Amino acid sequence: MGLTRQYLRYGPAALFGLVASARGNAAFVALRGERGRCVAVPACEHVFVWDTRKGEKVLILKGLKQEVSCLCPSPDGLHLAVGYEDGSIRVFNLLSGEANITFNGHKAAVTALQYDHLGGRLVSGSKDTDVIVWDVINESGLYRLRGHKDAVTQVLFLKEKNLLVTSGKDTLVKWWDLDTQHCFKTLVGHRTEVWGMALISEEKRLITGSADSELRVWDITYIQEVKDPDEPESKKSKGSSPGAEENTEEDETLELDERPEERLAKCSKVGSIMREGRDRIVTLATDRTGKILACHGTDAVLEVFSVLSEEEVQKKLEKKIKKAKKKARQNSEEEPERNVELSLQEEIQRVTSIRASSKIKSFDLILSPKGELKIVLLLQNNIIESYNLNLSAQVPQAVCASKITIGGHRSDVRTLAFSSDNIAILSAAAESVKIWNRSTLQCIRTMDCEYALCSLFVPGDRQVIVGTKTGKLQLYDLASGSLMETLNAHDGAVWSIALSPDQRGFVTGGADKCVKFWEFELVKDESSVQKRLSMKHVRILQLDEDVLCVRYSPNQKLLAVSLLDCTVKIFYIDTLKFFLSLYGHKLPVLCMDISYDGTLIATGSADRNVKIWGLDFGDCHRSLFAHDDSVMYLQFVAKSHLFFTAGKDSKIKQWDADKFEHIQTLEGHHKEVWCLALSPNGDYVVSASHDKSLRLWERTREPLVLEEEREMQREAEYEESVAKEEQPVVAGETQGETGLAGKKTIDTIKAAERIMEAIELYREEMAKLTEHKAICKAAGKEVPFPVNPILRAYGNITPSAYVLEVFKKVKSSELEESLLVLPFSYVPDLLRLFNEYIHLGLEVELLCRALLFLLKIHFGQITSNHMLVTVIENLKKTTISRVSEARDVLGFNMAGLQYLKREIEAKDEVTFFADATDRFEEKKRKRKKKEKMVLAVL
């Protein structure tokens, strides 16, 4: 079958006009070892890393399709964990910019991510209410923790103990013991959602923020510390008197007897700190040292607090006691110090409030060794602001260090236009008009405007005209970037503007029920010698309804006007007499276009349909259900009957107006698409969306076959449905607090299929081998054995080695889920092969992990199968010996490394790794001080 009609595929070329999405969080990252300079921010499905000092984009971590919802840099600063809207997590290497690891476990958006202090484990919380702990080094999931009844908002590891604290929108804060994987404590002191949490005072205090202006402070006591009666007395708890200390010890012993689940840690409310903001907490966080605490609500104010260290608290307390003693001496009282203690407000002091230029969506802070605090704010209106705060100053004042704004608009782009040479792109929003270079995607002009709704390039591409919401027409000169003229064109919004085919003028349609015709003219200002371009109003067409869209026919004989009464009226241009009425849409027509030859008009409406009409008799050729929401924009490709539509369902679609076929869907935007523009040569499409991004799509040379496109669509739908299916269940296990970390995806199913195919090939080859041996025996000589082409491709390996190769290629994070969907009929063969491999000492760690998992899920069937008894016995012997060997090797290596460390330390007389840099910094500081003193003396 030959190709019926050949179309060319349009593909994504670039994403621009976006500084940062307000969906996720901003995070400082250390690029090239420098902290506090580069910041990673979500940008739709990508992550942009900006240099705040230069205002440049230094790295793009490319995502797939889903929007980024959460970021977390690793403690060593080399990796960045990125959580996505579909629940997947990818770990990027910041040096290469590539994603090394992918974790699939959540069914909904990832809302919280946190590394432990070593960076070996990653914990994620999600909208699906689950918390999953991942092993980053082994690239696999450890376990899933269930317990929250609503989305998880924050997750925190406790360094001291192997504990995890999680908060959720279900008003609960849960404490998990990761050794036993169970929830041993739930804090129920909040009446509303817990939106944020932070640990301070060396993990002895927890601060929680909810929907009110109260920050609740909780004291954490690790109970094992109190248990041993022979232990020397611990330091006084902050600001508590000796009497209070005895009471707490008594309380704790009582608690121990009453509540065995509190044997790990005890959490009691100490008090509250009041914020200035009245609304809910959006982000609550501390810097890495835990000395600075900051939070913000749904407004533009970031509140910064300083947390005193134990030494500072002690000093303050001593001062207070001295004062109290002095006072007591004056009033001749006895023992005043018993009731002297620091209030919570004195321990956690307000430093300052920073007011940003718009609503804050998230922030990150970093405290430099010199005591300067660097803060980066991600704002709702596509801006990143960074502030410096000198904490050693008498009155700390935040100074705005930099703003990254040039790369995008502050509000949604409502109109786009291409220049006639296909090079410049105009985009206009509520506050500015920007001109972009299509090839470099750089913003080359920014001009202030009123709320723009429609726009065009004046022929010659030296000026642009913008129609605004207030009814004005604004004419800008591109060379100088200045506003040349403003005309009051309509009494209501200027909804549409169209250039006349003879390029001598244009037509506008507005909410004042008028269509106005304009001509370009050259006028001379009194002040200047040269003439400048201006606009002259020549004719008016009064109608009964608001005008939503106007379009000229290419021969300039007809004018199509779409009205608020859901009709499209067509008039003769010379006499302005009525010609046709296109009636059929149920809701107003928001966009339309006439084809290059003037035979067809396509209309797109808020009723989600596109209708294609003949322009000779006004007959409707076909009505197409185009989008799942209003059709916002429609435009024909130059010199063809193909057209593009943009919808509020965030999709852009291409259609064939002759065959009434849907050709392809351009998916990329995450929110409503407001408008699009096609380049005059039809090679490029640019679109603007509510997600603040502008996207450029390019016509490739790749032919598009409709049947193949439909097939690909069906495959994608199947793959999506697989992930939504019920997850496989382990026989005999009930749904408890913990579960498997992974989830069934199309990748895990494919991996299981590859394992099954490899085992089948192994069975066939072994059968062939025995058959071959029998033939050789019968013939009494060696007969050539035909090698399987797959094994030959792998370098003539044995069938069992091929199974191991396939097994090694299964991603570590998908291993358990792949084995879970593997039918039991393949397990006996696998166990026999495992025995063979482990005996040879091949991939012992990987195989032991798989073996233990298979034994766990198929325990009943394996133990009841007499054929497998000997296999299991052999496995037991070989596994134990090989694992102990591996352990011995590890132990030997560890001892060797420690010996080398001690040797180096002894040789250099410095503490290895840990304190070397600190000492160096200290020496530097002392030297600078000396120099200053010398200068002062001189």
C-alpha cells in the first residue's frame, strides 16, 4: 500500500521565555565547588541551573514529559534528585547533566524529597500519601511506609538515630523507626494541615508550621539516653532549672512504663513562635547548619529567625541569672536563680523580614563561614531574586543582590506574532512586549505596554502594533524600543487585529461592537525633521454584538467577523454589505482563519469544536471535536489546507481541512495554551501557555504516516494503562504499614519478559545440547553443533551465561518488581542457575538479593516442591560460603583503608579530611587580622 498523503512531522525545538516554574522549589547547588552562587529551579519538565551573579543559565537538566514538582540536592553537592508530577524520581549528575538513576514508586506527584546526612538514602513523600525510602548507592527501593491519609508535605531524617519524621495534609506528624520500619509515634497537636517542618538545635527541637500564624515548637528527647541509671548526669536542658530536670526524669520513667512505643524518642510541645503572616505556611526551612530558620506564607514576605546555639543559650542564661541576683540583692531576696529561664522568643529570635517584589513560592538559604546569609527566592511571577543578609550587623538589613527577569514575562503571554522574515518573534503580556530572536532564543527588546490582547508586525518589521484590554492601539519602534504612538481605538477591549493583504492597513475588532479599518500613513512631528509612521482611522462597521475575531480573505474582497452571539458574519469589504452568516457553534467563536486560496474558513469555538466551512456558499463541510476544552487559537499553514489549533486542554493539534483528519498532537505545555503563531514559511510554530513558557516547534523532514501515528498513540495509551493497573500482590501478605518500594510499570513488565525469553532460550539450548550429545554418541564422532545466533552475537557464550547477562541488564530499581510479575514456572530453572553462578562466585550480591526476594514471594510453593529441596540445600551451602567471603574482603579493605588513614595522619600531623580545611580557613583569618592590626599601627 502506497502512502496516501504525506505530511511532515513537527517536533519540539525549544522552550524559552521561562525563568522558573512556580510549581516546585528552588535549591542552591554547588557547581564547580562554589556554594551560594548557582541555584536550581524547576522549569516545566526541565530543571534550569542559573548563575545568580551573572544572571545566566549555566545548565539544563532535561526532563521527559512530566512537570517537575520537587528538588533536593545531595549533601556532597554532586547530584540533584528531581521529583516529577507522575511520581517518578530522577537523580541527575550535576557535572555531566545526565540522569543516572530513575526511581518509580509513587502513583501521584512527588511533594517532598530529602537525603540523609551521608547521601546514601533518599526519602520521598507524595500526593498518594506514601513515603518511600530509596537506596541511592544500590539504585533500588528499600521500603514503602504507609500511614498518612492525605498528601505528605515534608520528610526529615534524624541524624542521631535511624528515625524519620513525616508531616502531611492530614494534620499528622508521624515518627518512623527505620530499623523496624514502623510508625512508633504520631503527633496530633495540629488542627489544620501541617505544611512545613524543620529540625533545629542539633535535632533536639522540631518546628512545625500549619494554616495559622503559629510556629509550634516541640522538644525531642531520645529516651535511651535516660534509661541507664549509672550514666553520668547529662547537661541541663536548655533554660530548665534543676528541679524541673528531676521532674522530667520521673515523667520519662512513667512514660516508659505506660507507653512502650515511646522507647525511642519523646516529643513534647514547648511553646509557639508567632509569625507576622496570617495565612498558611508555604515553606519552612533552616540552612544546613540549623542556625537560621526562615518561613513564608502565601504573600511576599519572608521571615528570618536566628536560633541560638547551646553555648549562646548558656551565656544568655548566666547573664540573666547575674541580673536576677543583682536585683535580688537590691530587694534582699533569697535564691532567685531557681525561677530564671529563657523564653522561647529569646532562644529563637526574629532577625528581619524580607519583602519580595511578588508572591514567594519557595526559597533556599545558605550561611557562609563569614556569617553572611545568602537567600534565593523563587517568585510566582517568573522571577528569581537573591538577597544577602549580614547577620553580624547591629540591625541586619537584607540587600537585593540580583534579579533574574529578562528571560521571561511576569504574566501570561496573550498574543504572539512572527516577523515576515521568520526570524523575530513578538510576545506580549499584561505588562510588556518582548521581541525574541528565533534562532538564539534571546530576548532582544523589552518594552512596557498595557494589558496586550492582540498584535502584529507592521510590514517592513521595523514597528509593531499591540491592541490592549483598555481599547488602545500602541505603536512601538523596534530600533529604539520606544512607544511612538497610542491611539484610543475602541471603547472596550481590542480582541482582534488583522493585517490587510495589500499591507497598506489593518482592521481591528473590539468589545464595543465595532470593526474599525485603519491605514498606515507617514506624519511629520513638529519637533523632528523626519517623517514617522502613524495609523489613520478610515472606516467603521457597527454590529449588534461584541466582536471577538476579524480576518481578511487573501483577495481582500471579504471580511469575516466572529461575534458573541456564536455566529460568524461575512461582509464585502468595498461596500461593507452582508454576504454570509455561518451559524452552528453552540458557544462563541474565539478564533478563525481563512485559507491561502480563500476557499475555506475554519472556526474554533469555546464549545470545543472546530468547523470547516466553504467560503463560496457558507456551507459547513465538517465539524470536528477538536479539544477537551475551549479552542483558543487557530491558524492555517501558509500555502496549504493544513491548520493548527491550540486548546485550553494544554494541547496543540494539526489538522487537514481537505480530508478532515487529525494529523498530530504537539504535547509539551502543562497548562492552558492561550495563543500560537505560525511563521510565514510554515516551518515554525510558537505557542504560549499559562505555565509561563513559550515553546518553539519546528517542521522536520521526517514524513508522518497517519496509521503509524495512530499505532503509536494506542501503544502509549496501553503503556499508561499498565501503570494504572492493580499492583501484583505477594501471596499470604496483608497490606500493612510497610510495603515494596517499586511499582509495576511498562519497564518492569518488559524486564520480566526479557528474563522469561532468556530462560526459554536456555531450556531450548540445553535440550538441543542433550540431543546433540545423543547424535554424536550414535554417530561415534563429533558432529558440528549449530550455535544460536543470539549467543553468537554475545560472543559464543553459554546459554547459562546469557541468562546472567540479561539478569545484569535489569535496572537495580526495577529488579524486585520484575521478579514479582515473573510466573512461578520459571523460578525452578532460575534457582538452579543461581546455584551455578554463586558457586562460580559471579555477581554474588545481585543474585543473593534476587534469591532472597524469590524465596520470600514464592515461599509456599518452593517449600512444598520436593524437586527443589536439593537445590535449596546446595544454595544454602554455596550462598553462605560466598557471602562470608565477600564480607571478609570488605572487612579487609576497610581495615586497610583505616590503616592508611592513620599512617597519613601520623605523617602529616593533621586530621585527615575532616578538619584540614577548617584549620586552613582559621589560619587565613588570623593572617588577615594581623595584617589589619599592622596597618592600623602604621
